[in-house]
Amino acid sequence: GAGVSQSPSNKVTEKGKDVELRCDPISGHTALYWYRQSLGQGLEFLIYFQGNSAPDKSGLPSDRFSAERTGGSVSTLTIQRTQQEDSAVYLCASSPGTESEAFFGQGTRLTVV
Amino acid sequence: RKEVEQDPGPFNVPEGATVAFNCTYSNSASQSFFWYRQDCRKEPKLLMSVYSSGNEDGRFTAQLNRASQYISLLIRDSKLSDSATYLCVVKPWQNFVFGPGTRLSVLP
């Protein structure tokens, strides 16, 4: 399909391991966002990419979190030395323009055991 | 104060009822406004954008009051399928700021 694609859909990892979450935005969308949602909670902004500009990393909760976007398309969110409090659904969204809505992927459900 | 605040909910209403959701935002520079719905264990999906003059889409009406920094959503003749969490979303600059959401359950 032509929507935002995230992988994996589910990930169980042991505490202390590193994980990588992938997002394929809608083709042509210049803006890409990462959010996370803990159980029963609202969406928490993590990081935002717009074209070739420097990303807005103001929402990253610690230096264990990082993200990159290669070639203005695919993005990878990396969490190092995972902790149990990192367990959440990680949602990626893309948007075509400054006044347009965001389109979300189905998310990656991360469980740290 | 949170950037976007919504009625805490949940709202439990019978089928056919009219239900109103309220939202306030703190950043007066906000330019774009949206209502999203999120079904249980699913991603948020756009319900409707909110325009300054107010807008309607079938049973759904959205209003914006920039002076009061207030947004509303009205659902008329509610259906069982309207049961979801409704998220108020504000875009001050480039980022989307989500409210905590208000859960709606439409009961038969």
C-alpha cells in the first residue's frame, strides 16, 4: 500500500539490549515524526525531520535514544541499553507540507523484559 | 499548564445522542488544528481539519475560536462505530502537539 510502513510490528527485547525501529514514510512526504505512546497514555513527541534541515530532537527522553533519516526517506529510531520504561508503542508519521495533516503508521509495540 | 488540554472523559452516551468535545491550547502562534480519532490498539487517524470559519463533515462539526484558544468537536446522531478516543491536535510550528484524548463509548 501507499501508507506509512513500520517494522517490526512487535518487538520483545531483553533489558540492556539495543533495538532499531524502522519507518518508511509516504513517498514524497518531506516531514517525518516519531512519537511514543505508553499504555493508556497520550502521544509523546520524540523527534521530527523536515527535508534536509537539522532534526528537532527536543523530545528525545535520554541520550540512549537517537534517530536518523537517510536520503530524506526511511528513518530508523535506535534505543540503546533498553530499560523497562521504554516499553511502549512507537509511532511514526509523515506529512507532505506545513499545513497538512500527519499520516501514521501502525506502530511498533516494544516490550522490554 | 499542558500545551493542549481536553475534557478528561470518558463519555458514555446512548446511540443517537449528540456529544461535544472541548479542547484548549496554550500556544497562540498555533496555525493548524485537527481532530484525530484513535481506536483501541490502533494508530491515530485524521477525523477532520479545523478551519477558522468552522467546518462540517456529515455528522461532525468542528469549531475554532482563536481569541479564546479553544477548539470543539460536535458529533450528532452518534453511532456505535463512533466509540473511540478523540484527540485534539495543534500545530504551532512544524510539530504536531497532541492532547491527551477523550474517550467516547456509544452504548446500544
